[in-house]
Amino acid sequence: MKPLIPSPVAAETWRYPKPYGLKTLILSLLAVFVLWQTAVRVELPRAVALTAEAVGSVFGSGADSQVAKGFATVAGQLYPLEMAERIEVSRIENFDRENLPAFSYIERETTEVETLNPDTLQVEATTETVEILVKPYGYLMTVGVKMLETLEIALWGTILAVILGLPLALLGASNLAPNRWIQGLSRGVVSALRAVPELISALFLVLAYGFGPVAGILALALHAAGFFGKFYADDIEAADPKPQEALRAIGAGRLKIFRHAILPMVWPNYIASTLYILDRNVRMATVIGLVGAGGIGQELKGRYDMYDYGHVGTILVAIFVLVLILEQISARLRKHYL
């Protein structure tokens, strides 16, 4: 019997398939229409117009722009950055003039105050002199301590997330889960953890644990555990099945299969995912501090509420420097291990 050989197609009858058809065109037009309607509802056209107006104002078109004025006002209030710490001597308990902190000094400030004269019942202007202890780099030290606490919150949040996320990944991966019920339950827990933002969980954890870093650590850990549970499980399912089948054929258990057949393959992806979540947790640790979960965010919220914009500018620069340093460290670790 002769093998079936497909007959050649004549060159003049062959046509290159169209990249799109009428159905694709209709769906694309429908998608554009829906996106335009949503853009109008969230005022994107207005944002584009205001941004264009601001750009024109900056480059000398002469147009008056509220956006340009807003940014100029914010920049003016954030500068100059505040590095010193100033405290009235009268408010310092057991103050010792002979043993001042390093680089500190005392200066006198004379201010004019209005007081009511009890004899004449008239408001009189008087001068008042107060002594101020000035620490030239005192606020930088305060910000440094808070940034260290922020880094510690992010680090421990990531560690706890790995501890919680890895078992969820082992139970949620289809090639390692004991059965479909456990797999579905694990995937459901992972989805629930990811569905609750850190800021929301931090609000409730602050009520339970009080203000401080504990609430921040737990908020970051619970949310990040959901990401680890998904990322790790997806990597496990995507691993080459042949080494797993070989170990399973000789009676190896699930943990041994994971340790010897899967982990060597997924280890680079695990490192990349963990470094990404750590970098994200550092940035989120500054945000959850706004609700009292410790770290630099708590200091940022307090200074913002008191209109100390010079202090706010110092905090923002410190956050930028920390994120930049961590990015460089993360890039070096990726280059070394991946």
C-alpha cells in the first residue's frame, strides 16, 4: 500500500491567511468603544487636557495652568529639606547643659507675643526669649531609625510570607496536591489572601495588635503569601514532568519529588519572585505606616498632618534612596544566582 502523500498546492492558488477577519474587527471596535466610555467616566480626557495645558505653561505658551501651579506649590513647600531637630530646652526633662549631644548647641530665640495686662485689661505686646536645643542632624537620625524599622517590617513580612506561601503552593499544585479538594481549597485560600490589600488588612490588624510594626509585618505577610502561593504553584506545575515520573516510579514521595526533581528547576524563579516581593514590600511598608502600622509611613503621616513639609521632603528623599539601594542589591543578586 502506497503511503498517502498530500498533493502539492499550486502556487497561484495559495493565499497567505489574513491576520484578522470581520469578527476580529468588530470585537476591536467594540473594545475601543467600551474603553472610550470608561475613559470619559474616569475623566481621562480632562486629565490629558490639563496635562497638555501644564506642559504648554512650562514651555512658555503663557497659558495659566492649575496643574503647573499645584506642582510648583508642592515643590516650594517640600524645599528646603529639614535635617535638624529643634527642641525647647524647657520641654526636656533633666536637661544637662554640660553634656549636650554630639554636634548640638543652644540658641536663643526672641519672639513677640501679645498678652493681656490684668491691671489695664489691655492687650500688650511683649518679647519672650526661649532657649532652643539644636541638633543639626537630629532629624536625619530619626528618619534613619524609621527607615531601618521599615526595612525590618518588609524583611520579616517577606520571610513569613515564604513560610506561609510555600506549603500552600505544594498543596495547590496539580502535580503534587493529594487530591482535587485540597488543591481547590489551597487555591481558594491563596486567592483570598491576594484579594485583601495590605492597607485594608493593616487597618484591622492595628485594631487587634495596636499601633506598631507587628500589624505591618502581618499585613504584608498575609498579602504576599497569596502571591507566593500562586507563583510557586505555577512554577511547580510548569516543571519538566519526566524527572518527577522517574522518581515516582521508584516509590518517592511528594516531598522527595519536590526536593530532587522540581526544586532544582524552579529555584531561579523562586529567587526572582522572592526578590520582587521583597522590593514591593519595602514600598508597601511605607504606605501601611500611614494607618499606624509602624515604619517611616507613620512618621510621614504625622509630619504631613502638622504641615511640616520640609520634613516630608526629607522622608520622601530617604524612601527614594532606600528603594534605589535595594534595587541595586536585587540586581546583583539576580545576576549572581540567575
